[in-house]
Amino acid sequence: MINAVGRDIPEEIIKATGMQPFKGSFARNGEEYKKAAPTVRPRIDPTESKLVDSIADVLKKCGIRDGMTLSFHHHFRNGDKVVNMVMEEVHKMGIKDITICASSLGSAHAPLVPMMEDGTITNIQSSGVRGAIGEAISNGKLKGLAIMRSHGGRVRAIESGDVHIDIAFIGAPTCDEYGNMRANGGKSDCGVLSYAYVDAQYADKVVAVTDTLVPFPNLPASISQVNVDYVVEVDEIGDPAKIATGAAKPTTDVRKLMMAKYTTDVVVNTPWFKNGFVYQTGVGGASIASTKYLGEIMRERGIKMGLGLGGIAGPMCNLLEEGLIEKLVDTQDFDLTAIHSVATNPNHFEITGSEYANPMNKGAYVNRLDYVILASLEVDVNFNCNVVVGSDGVISGAQGGHPDTAAGAKCTIVITPLLQGRIPAICDECTAITTPGETVDIVVTDYGIAINPRRQDLIDCLKKTKLPIYKIEELRDMAYAITGKPEKVQFGDRVVGVIESRDGTIMDVVRQIKPYEWD
Amino acid sequence: MINAVGRDIPEEIIKATGMQPFKGSFARNGEEYKKAAPTVRPRIDPTESKLVDSIADVLKKCGIRDGMTLSFHHHFRNGDKVVNMVMEEVHKMGIKDITICASSLGSAHAPLVPMMEDGTITNIQSSGVRGAIGEAISNGKLKGLAIMRSHGGRVRAIESGDVHIDIAFIGAPTCDEYGNMRANGGKSDCGVLSYAYVDAQYADKVVAVTDTLVPFPNLPASISQVNVDYVVEVDEIGDPAKIATGAAKPTTDVRKLMMAKYTTDVVVNTPWFKNGFVYQTGVGGASIASTKYLGEIMRERGIKMGLGLGGIAGPMCNLLEEGLIEKLVDTQDFDLTAIHSVATNPNHFEITGSEYANPMNKGAYVNRLDYVILASLEVDVNFNCNVVVGSDGVISGAQGGHPDTAAGAKCTIVITPLLQGRIPAICDECTAITTPGETVDIVVTDYGIAINPRRQDLIDCLKKTKLPIYKIEELRDMAYAITGKPEKVQFGDRVVGVIESRDGTIMDVVRQIKPYEWD
């Protein structure tokens, strides 16, 4: 069945998953549904302790068995030790057929690959699967399906009951003996625990895993004791050097600086750039450079950002400190500056993943965005974006908040160099679609920008500027003129992954790769 | 059927309500259950506004109809204007058979009485019903049943689905247009919105009612936008003069000062009085005086309270400011000092009603109490307490956190003068039971104290002190010697109210009063 972004979704996948093909970004607006709920064990007896000696013991107490769904968060990023620590014990116990439901997985989790091969792990649900796990999935090593969800889409899936978490393992930089968790004050600070909040609310069993047990009560708690069954103290939940980076060096790449300049020119020449505007940006070189340019213009014109949101890095915190941003709401910290800021600046707030981006709650922060600055691996001539599947066909990225913020923002700007290496980033058809073009307004490349023809208002604003504006087909032609029209990636038949739309429908499927064959 | 506190629960009430008789304070510990969940309408479309012009309009948008359950919080106490404002519109529309599910109701809500009489309101669920509503219920004016719940019990009832809220109306001192509510910064500050949190999570429709609309985002929000459907701005949500009192004058009543002294002597002579102890107290004259005495001894001995919790009044905030208390967690503010403190002192935290006292979550703050100091209208010789029904048989009090904290604390101290006016407070049998004696450890009267024989550890500690320790039967005898043995209140047959145990079972029933008849 052809969905609303023109992708052919195989009937057998629709049947196997019970999911509908994507019908449009706002098709489910107002569609009432009953939320899911966990089965919980109350603790009325005040003398009961939550402390458990080891991961193995807590798995037994939680009744670990074949076929369960275990969840994890990714706030420790590439420094995470919790996923592997838990899964090693599960593996040792000989448990099979586990579904991993993680907010994201990365290169730290390569040790899961052998567990995929031996049937310990048979399904993976994640924002993305970078590194060895992505390769393994694309090579057909997972018995079941990988479901790739946006950050908002994951909350929706859990809150709606599309996925039910049996046991949530929440790595906590600090935790007290009654389960109050914070992301600050320990050996492996990660700033916020935003993405784990929904796990704590909806999992039947919730386990806090910490390497820094602190006195009760650990306040203000990101995750509250009332949702926590057990607390396990371990040696190390993370590798601080890999959780957060230091300050990013400003880029000197001329192409990136040019894209940053174009991006800022778009922002400052559109009507939402005024006192109190709401803004989100990423952590790529061009995004960070554009934040710097934007700050300069804000200073010049005396314009303040009312709110910055999403994953946060140092440059936004610096503008907050300077008073050019009034408030930040934060779901993920990319560097030490951000981790420090959220712990100390009273105008820098942690929010939950649902508050950030869940499309099926009563109104998420992304709905309030004036601007979002995103990156993309590929953008097709219908402005559809791909941030999950490499142009070689291998799963290597993550949806993150990409489709969430694109749908919410009044002006969605996607930055991509015209060529990613020797591959055209502007193309006839993306290798896969993660973000529908109807929610993408402007594409910024190093060769010029293209405005979605659906947005005549933006065309009218920007045609008065000196920005090099092209039709997106013209940008594609420029790219193809340099590299030639790229050959399509050749996939096998088996579907190994589903790219889920934030509303729970199927945006696209990902098939097993096969070695390139000459015609 | 006779329940675990010896009360005869009529079969027809067990049948009509589907509730079980009380089986003991910890009988349901570990009894797994599936939580309830609301049916929600998602707001994916970022252009939708939540602002609605009037209470009447929002009732229509929420689909108000006969038989619905509407919920309210009581943080505005006797200054509340929200309940009456909403119910007047409901009444005008001719809607019938409404269940009011409030965290509490008080004298401000006398205008509901005619609505009980004409069938607009047929059921009331509340912590308590002081004033005219209590009298009306006791006089049989409510067609259905009044269910009186503790603060923790109300959260449990909502979370377990025993009551399903169709529309929650949440009065918010400040709110932004997207529904982020705070209890500070407006015309009718109430400090915290703790008891309304569960309403926002579990009601199908959630309406913010505010008189102070502030710029988005109103942070840190007590109630988040993600759970709010509509925002209505009205002239006045409360009468500030009646929401909070000024500083309470220290009592000069010699009996109260004596009870305060006994209470403090109990605390400081028991083993939990050491650095880091966890404590809750009330706002009666004796409680406040005992906080003052306790502070003096803490200063002398260099002992700090780790945590104070519950409803908070000025004296506890003063100890926090002084550094004698490390942290306060707060569910209700009784005076202006407390409202100011929670807004400004970084060690004074708002917690939810569930965090405070819900017996059926994974561990509430009450479970961590070392001491709780409570008051009671009556205490029987089995240490059972009554805080809801006056000795004249009329519903005139509220459970509040009484049974919750009693069950959680290591040492539960109940203060009551031996005689309440001319009525013995220590008696053979309470007019009604709200708090089971198995959770009450020490009764402090102006004539001496009694220790529950279940607590040999406390008897051993305190017999070494100069405290005037009696058997509770001796205290009863002293009371009866002064007033004579009181006549039992004469009730009619009809059950008008259920005193629900915090775990959802029936602690007691309340019958319609009838005019006194001479034998």
C-alpha cells in the first residue's frame, strides 16, 4: 500500500505489525484514545527496602523471563554502561527473545550484536541504531523487526500501549535508597533524565541503577520514588569522558560557515524573529555556527529568544547566561557546559520526553517552536528527509526529534551540504523517509537554499533578501551534474526495520542490504 | 460484616459500592493491580489554541452531561471560588446527577447545598466536608453517598480507577495559554498544587482556571501543558485573605502548652530523634507549640531534622531558614510564610499527593516518617481515631493525611485534650473510625499520655522519663469521671457516608442523624 509520502508499505508488514500506513502528519489530530497503564506492586509497608545487591538479583526479583521487553535510556550516550551490564546478566541466565526498547542505541552497545545472533535479543525499538547494531540489523541478524521511532514517537508508543515495558532499567547519576533519581551530583552526570520519565511511568517494574547512592531524599528528583521498585548500586554506570564532550571547537569549514550564514539570514528575515521567539537547533558545525551568527544579530537588534528547547549544547547555554535567551527546556545534554547549566541556571529546566515531543499528548513543546534547525542525510525533491538510513542502505542514524520538531515548528529549516561526500544529498528519492516533506519548509545547502512551494509566505519574505534561492529540483540538478545521477541502493526482499511515524503509522520500511550486483 | 477495627459494615453497602470491609492497614501490601488510564484527545496540530472564553463554553467543549464526575482541588481552602463558579454554570445548564470528587470541601462551598437538594449533585467524594455540606450530608440531603477519603486514599482511588474523573477543573494562581500551571506569581497564590496533580494525569478532560494568565512557558510548572485541554481566564479564582492565614499567634492555653511539652518529650526520648530524622506535624496550637519546643532542643543538642513533610506552616519554614531542617517536601500551604517559602527557598519542594501519601504506589513519603504529630476528635481505648464525625454525629472534619501518616510513621503521636468541651475525647468507642489503632502509637492529653501496648519498644524508652504515662483506659476513666459516661449518638438507619480506608476498603460508615430521643 502506498502511504502519504509515496512509499510502498508491504501488506505483510501491515498485517504483522498491526500498524497503518502513514496518512499525513496531522491525520490523527484529535483522535481520542485510551492511554495504557502498568501493573504495579504497591509498597504500603514502610519497613520494606528497595535496595538489591546486584543486577542478577534484581532481574530475578522482577521475574525476568523469555519474551520480555526491557527498556533503557540513552542519556549516557556513547559512555553508557547500563545496557550492556543488564544484558550480560540476561544473557548469562539464558533468557531468550528479549525486546530492547531504548530511547536510542549507539556505538557503546556493540556487545549486543552477538546476543542478536544467538536469539537473546530478537526485537529492537529505538530512535536509532548507529554503529555495529545498525549494521547487524541491516544484515538481517535480528530475528524480529527493528522499529525506529522519534523521541516523541517513543513516548506515544509507550503511552498508547503499542509497546508495553516489563522492566525499565534507569541509569541514575545519583539515587537515594528509595529510588529518587537525579542526573546530577554523581560520577557520571548526564544533566537530565527526560527520556526515561515515560519508562518510569509505564513500565511494570522500574529499576534504578546507580553508582552514586546519596542520602534520602535526592531532590529535586527527575524520576520519583513512587514509580521505582528497586535500587541497585553498581561500580560504574557510565564513562564520563564519553557521556559529554567538552566545548565544541568552532568550525572553520567554509561550506558549513556558508550554510550557517544562510540559515541565520532565513531566520532573521522571517516574521517570527522577534522578542520571545521559540527556537531549537542541533549540534552540527553549521548549526552551532548559525547560533553564533544569530546571537550577534540578536545583540545588534536587541531581540531576545523567549525559549530554546530540545537537546542542549554549550552555545545555547552561553546565550542563556548572557541574557539573550530567557529560558531553556532541556531533554538531553550534549556537552559539559549544558550539564553544568541545567544543574545551576534557574532558567534552564529539565522537561520530559512527552513534554518535548509526544504528538499524542494534549500539546508538546515542539508545537510552540517558531524555528527548528535540523540536519539531514538526504532530502528529496518533495522535501522528504532521511536521517536514519545511509545512502549505502545501512541503518546508521536516528530519528531523534527530527520529525517531531519539523511537524511542530512554524519554520523548519534543514541544513545539508549539497553533496555528502560523493553522494548527492538533494535527490529524486531518499533511500528511506523519516520526516515528511509537508513539514519541511526550507532546505539550506552550501550551493543555495530551496523553499517548499507549500510555503508561499516564506517565499514572499525571502525573495526580498540576497539569499541564493533555487527550486529544489535545481539544487538536485546541481548535485547530479557533479556526481552523476546516483544508482539506487540494491536491497534484498526481507524487511528488517520499520521507520515509524511519530503518530504510530508506518513512514517507511528498511530492507536487508545485499551485496551490490552489476546489471 | 465486622471489619478489622470492629465496625459493622452493612452488607447492602458492601454490595452497593463493591468495596470490601477493612482488613488491616497493611493487608493489601504487595497486591498487584493495573492502574487506570484516561481517554485523551491529542493535539498534534500546533495551530490549535487552548484558550476558551468562559466556564460555560468550556463545559460545552468538554461535553458536560448528566452523571459526570467533576474534580477540584482545595489548595485555596476557604478562599476557593472555583468549585462554586463551575457548579453554578453546571446548575444553570440543568445538568443533574453530578459526582463531585474534590481533594477537600469546606465552608466556602455552602452554595452547593441547594444543588444537593435539587439533584444537580448526587454524590460527593472528598477528604472531608466541613460546614454546611457536612450538615446537609448528615441530614440525608445527598441522594447518593458521600465517600470520605484520606489524601493518599484519594490518589489511590483515582489511580486504581475506583473513581474516574470526566472533567478536572484546576484553579491555577498562574497559567500560560498552553496550560502550564503554577501555584505562585498570581493574585491568589496557594504555594503548591500537589493534590491536583493526579487529577491532571487521570481525568479525561483537564481545564485550567486562572485569574492570572502569564507568558508561555510558565515554569517550573506544577501541572504540565501535556495534560491540559483548555485554559479559561476568569476574574477571581480565590479570595487571598481566606486562602492563607498570617502568622499564627503562639498559643497561651496552658493545656495546649502542656500537651506540646509532653509531645516534645516523647520525641526527644525515642531512638529516631537523631540527625536526619523525618517529621510531620499539624497546625493546631499544641502542634505549633511543640515545634517550637522541639526547635529549642534541636539547637541545644545540635540535632538537625533531615526532612519535614506534609501540609506546611510557618514554624517549620522558620526552622528550615535557620538550617535546623535540611529539606521540606510540601503538599499544602497553611499560611503566607509557607507560600513564600516554597516559592523562594531552594530546599523547600512541592511534591504530588501520590508522592506524599498514596498507599498503593511503590513507596510514598509517609513511609519514611520517623514521627508524625496528629490531632484527633476522639480516640478509643483501642487507639482508633476519629477525625471526621463530630461527637454529635454530624460530619464536620476531614481525613486529610491522618491515616496515611499514621500508617507510615515509626512513631505516631496523637494529641487530644482529655475533654473536647464537655465531651470525653478518650472513649470506649469512637463515633466513627478513620484511623486504625494499630497505626497509632501514643496519645498525648493534657492529663497524661498513653502508649499503645503493641509498642513495647516505646514503653521501654519512655518509662525512664518523667512523662505521666497511663493506660489508655485510665485516661478514659479520668474523662468519664468528670463528665460521666457519654450517651451514644443516636443515628437513623440510612447510611449517608462511607469512611474509606486509604487502601480502598471500608473503615466505617456514617448514618443519617436523627433528633435525640429520650429513652
